[in-house]
Amino acid sequence: MSSDRRLSLSWVLPCGAFEQISSALQQTAQTGDQTSLVLTEATLRRDRTMAGQGDRFVVVVSHQFSGLLMADPTPNEALHETIHLTFAPESIAAFLSQLHHQSQHRSKLVDRLHQAVQQVQANNPDLQSEFTLRLADLMLTHSPASPTNAVTAALEQQHLLEQRVIERTQELHDALLAAQAANRTKTEFLAAMSHELRTPLTCVIGMAETLLRVMAMKPDTYPLQPQKQQEYLKLIKRSGEHLLELITDILEVSQVEAGKVVLDVKPFSLSQVAHQSLQILQERAHSKGVELALKALEHDSQSLNSTDVEDDAFMADPHRVSQILLNLLSNAIKFTPAGGRVTLRFGSKHNTAIFQVEDTGIGIADNQRSLLFQKFQQLDSSLTRNYEGTGLGLALTKQLVELHNGKIEVNSTVGVGSIFTVWLPAQSVNPSIAHLTDKTASLMPAIAPNLLETEAMKRALPIGERVVLIEDHDETALLICDLLTAADCQVVWMIDGATAMRQIELLRPRLIIANIQLPDLHGDQIIQFLRDHPALQATKVLALMAKVSSKDHTVQGVDDYLIKPVEPYQLLDKVATLVGRE
Ligand code: ADP
């Protein structure tokens, strides 16, 4: 429903009602602001600079409350008239502009009108409720032509407005919290990252410089023994490896988030992956004085080798499974002091692989558990913390587990140790939908996994362009946003046509997907605007329509159109064709 329709009402009422509603409007405006402008057709007739206005009207404009009331005679009804009341800022401003344009000379009133046009804005919800109550009282005592309808309409309007205010407030509150959290995390991350990256980089540069200086000297004046030089080179290598690890983690997380990681599902041996992961970290654990052990889940007491496990063959992405284990094991080693123990247990039950990494380390406090799997979160984020890391390992681990539709849980006691448990369901061979997020998949019940295998889909992904979407229907817009984001596009979604027209020049999109049947604008206007704008000549336009007839001339101005409901592959195919990625 458009905001205009929500904020406008019409009734057939007895003739006296107009004056009463008019005075209720004025009283309400004055409650909020003494300097309100009240204008009627009579005021205009008195001001000789204005052309006469025939029908009766009252327009009230103040900072907090504005409304426009108009009356038309009702045909064959001498005692009744049709009354229109609107609070829609656009409608009031349009009415005032019209009066302003009709002015013949400058006068105080004309100046005031000009100011009023600028001043109109959405009403203060308290004043709006106050007016609605006045209106409801009035309707009840006045016995209008259709009293029940009028009272119901007034109450309905109040209800709608209240609901909208609550919704908007909640949306604003959520957006604010999300923005604050994102900003805080980003700032903390940048501080942590600059520390993390700078430490090994300073070491690499410093050591390399020393070695270069040494090598420029005559061999007999070398201040550094070959053994020392070797130590320096080893340090450079370690720092380089650490930097590589950091950068790889950052890239991995962003790849998974962008939906670009596809699972490479194949059969593999659970015990082999577990053994190999343990072996990779054996040296690190040994040099830290931490004991590493491998056990079967059900046969806890005895050590395992591959033949002990009944269902050892498993179907998933072995590389990603190993990555999950390495992340959990290296954390366990990192956060366990010398003399401690880290145990990897594994097994499978009901077609689900289970891995458990237990350590006797520092543990995790209850109140910090919720932060654990968030990106760039290190529980000790002070610059002087004792443990190296990026705060990305567990976020990535969780993402990889979820790509398998699995789950990860943690149990921990401070000072005693932690147990991370991962459940991974066996995967079917077709992994094609895995690169789309869960949300996308759930929004696309119509997309069978094999649809993503079609030529159109393969050709359409990835597209990688900036796209502006103008659509007021949430579900359609979310589906399109998710599909195009999965296709690597930057999508900017706008709900109303008027805002879009103001911002499109700035955004310079490659493609505009527009619902050209929006309530606030006529499709012709959007298309005309896009076609006439010099900066948007290369921008393609894909129209979204509920239906189209061959005579529909609006379709002629666009590059292509889509009929709703949107078919995912058809959308991607059309987008790919329009942006020239066939
Ligand atoms: P990092 O690279 O900092 O280790 P992770 O995402 O892997 O990043 O872990 C995030 C934080 O969770 C760590 O900084 C640490 O505070 C805590 N953590 C992870 N694993 C353990 C563990 N086994 N024992 C104690 N704390 C842990």
C-alpha cells in the first residue's frame, strides 16, 4: 500500500461536518506549534493576488502537524457533501505548490505559501493520535451519513499510523544497533589487524635489512656468525608464513561471505583426515609442551587407528573438514599451557560425522561465549594480549560447518578447559547450491538444486556489476537482492521511485531493475527520467511488471521486462544479457 493511500480518507458527511473537522485540524496544529499556517478558499479570495479557488478547502501546515481537508458537493444530495482528508506530506505539498503557481503577484501570502511547501513533513505521531481521537468523537456525536464506516475508518487510520510508527522506530533502532556494532567491530578489527600485520612485517623488514648490510661487508669483517644469520632467515620465514596465514584467513572469510565457496564433495576416510590434521600440528604442540591425542568417540579409552572405525568412509568436502579440524586444534594448542593435553575425538552416527576437540587450557567465560564465533572477535582484544591471532579462525570454522549444514557447539570452564564439538551431515554429491547462502536457498523454494546447473545460470553467475533495484514489495526485492548478490553484483535497493530518481545520478548503476507500476510514480516518469539523464545513457533498464499487454507503451522505453513473480534463472539470464555477460 502506498503511504499516500494509507494517510488519506474520504467520506460522505452532513454539511456541518466540514467546519468541525476543520476546527479539529486547526486545534491539533496549534497544540504542537502556535505558528501554524491556516489557509482556506476564503483567504485566497480575500488576497487579490491569487486566482479564486472554487471548492471548499482548509489546509493547515505547522512544524509538527499538517493536513488538507477538501469538500465536493455530492450529486443529488443537498444535505451531504464528500469530504477528503489527507495527511500525506507529498499531497499537501503538491496542493500548496499548485496554489503558489496560481499566484499572480508577490504578496505576503504567496511568500508564506512558498515557505509552507518546504515545511510540510510527516506528522508527529502524538498529534496524529490526538487528532484521530477528536475525529472519532466528532463522528460519534455528529451522526454522519455512514457513521460506523467513518468511525471505523478513523480508528483504522489511527491503528495503521501507530503500527507504522512502531515499525519504523523498531527498524531505526535495529539499524542503529547494527551500525554501531559494525562500526565498533570494524574499528577494533583495524586496530588489531594493524598490530597483527605490523609486528611480523617490522620483523621481516628489520631482519632483511640487517642481513643485507652484513652481506655488503667484507667476509672477514662479518659481525654475524652464519648460525645467527640462519636464525634471522628462519625468523623472516616464520613471520612471512604468519602474514600469509592472516591474509589467507581474511580472504577465506570474505569468499565464504560473498557466497563464492563451493563445497567439493567426495568420499574420504574420516580417520585419515583426523590423523593428517593431527600430524600437521604435532610439531607445534610438541614445541609448546602440549600432548596431542587421537581417540574414537565411543572407544574413549583406547587409541585409534583407521581400522577401528566402522563407518570410516564419509561424504563431504575433505579439504574443508581438515580446515575445520586444524582451526580447532591450533586454537586448543594455542590456549593450552605447557604440560596440558589436547584430544581429538571423531566418529560417525546416523550419517553424521562428529568431531570433538578437547583441551585442558585457559577456558572461556560464559559471558564471552556469544562473541566466540563472530568475525574479528578475540576475547582478549587488548593490544598487549598474550596470544597471536586474527579473531577470524572460529568465524571461518563456523561458516565452513554451516556450508555443510552442520553445527558447532562449545562447552568450557575457565581454568579447566574447553570442548568444541562439530556435527557434519553426510553430503549428497551435488554441491551446486552450496555457494548460495542459506537465506537465498530458503527464499528460492522454486529453485531445484539442478536448476543452478542450467546453462542460463552458469552463464549468469557471476555478473559483478552495480545494480539499482526499485521495488516496494519486500519479498520480491529480497529475492532479487539475494540472487544478484550471489551473482557478485552490488545491489542498492530503494523502495520508492522518488528517492531512487534523486539518488540514481550519484550511484551511476550499470543496470536499473524497476517496478514501473509503483504507487508513488508513474512508470513513464521513471523511464523518461532515465532516458533523458545525460549521465545515465549507458544504464540499462529492466522493468518489473505485474502484467503486460502488447499495447502497454511503458514497456517500449525499457531495454527488457520481467513479469512477476520473478523466476530466478530468468532474472539472472536477462541481467547477464543486459550487462553484456552472455
Ligand atoms: P584467533 O585467531 O584470535 O584465535 P579465533 O576466531 O580462532 O581467533 O578465536 C577467537 C577467540 O576465541 C580467541 O582469540 C580466544 O580468545 C577464544 N578461543 C578460541 N578457542 C579457544 C580455546 N580452545 N580456549 C580458549 N579460548 C579460545
